[in-house]
Amino acid sequence: MHIAVYPGSFDPTTNGHLDIIKRAAKLCDKLIVAVLENPAKKPLFTVEERVTHLKEILKDYENVEVQSFSGLLVDFAKSVGSNIVVRGLRGVTDFSYEFQMALTNRSLDNEIETLFISADTQYLFFSSSQVKEIALFGGNIDNMVPQIIKEEINKKLKEKSY
Ligand code: PNS
């Protein structure tokens, strides 16, 4: 059974992430979307909120699970019986960071393979950080995130009274 892990911050999940998930889910028996709990970062959404959003968005995908993790990705992958890490590539600017991360993970565990998937062209130009910035300044993020994320961002921005 091929189990793949798609790790990330997902703060928030974008349509680009969703596109990678759909593509990756077709290539493996089970895809685990793994949300990093990173105390060093100040996220807009808590890890629990991010997991809840992803579970709602992905509820119809039978071979996709959502979990959170902390610590090393290679340890998490091993704990769920996976040696395949999926990462999305938006272009050459992502490549050097992603390549370095893939080699670091392999140096930590020689069994780990990183599979790069490119999202559809319409998703190549924006990131979670840009989505947050655009929303903060009242811009239109309709084509960038699932509807539930749009609603949750608006709620969060009101709560934090930005
Ligand atoms: O969505 P992101 O923020 O680009 O995802 C980065 C992520 C979560 C894949 C990466 O930071 C990660 O795997 N962190 C876990 C800690 C770890 O294993 N570090 C060593 C490899 S760089």
C-alpha cells in the first residue's frame, strides 16, 4: 500500500494546495495531509482550526486523511508507514528551497522520497501569505481559496479587529 504525506503549514489552505491534493490522491492508495504545528510561527489559524478546515474541504475524498504533526517530518512519515513526501512546486523560485528540503529529509532518512507536483497554471502565482495579505487589505480572494476558507478568514480578521 502506497501511503504519501503532503505536509505544510496550510495557513490557510488555498486552491493551489487543493489542486496538489487532488493530483497526489490519484497517485497513491492513501494521502495524509499533515499540518505542521510550529510554535516558532505565528499563524492566523490555530493548528486545530487548520485541520478542521481541511477535513471539511476534503470530506468527499475517500483516500485522503488530515492529521497534525510536530517535530521532524521524516519521523511523522515513518509513524504513519509512509516514505513518500509530496510537495507542490509553483516555479523555479520554489525549487531551491524545496530541493534543499528534499535532500535534508533524505539525509535524515534515506528511505524518504520527495515527489514534486506542479499545480495547474491558474494556481502558480499566489501563496497562503499573499492570500492573507490580500484579505487583510480587503482584496478579492474568491479564486484563490475554497469558500469555507474565505468565510473563516473574514471571521478571523473581524475577531482580531485588524
Ligand atoms: O507549507 P510550508 O510552510 O512550506 O511547509 C513546510 C514544512 C512543514 C513541509 C517543513 O517546514 C517541515 O517539514 N517541517 C517539519 C520540521 C522538519 O522536518 N524539518 C527538517 C526538514 S526541512
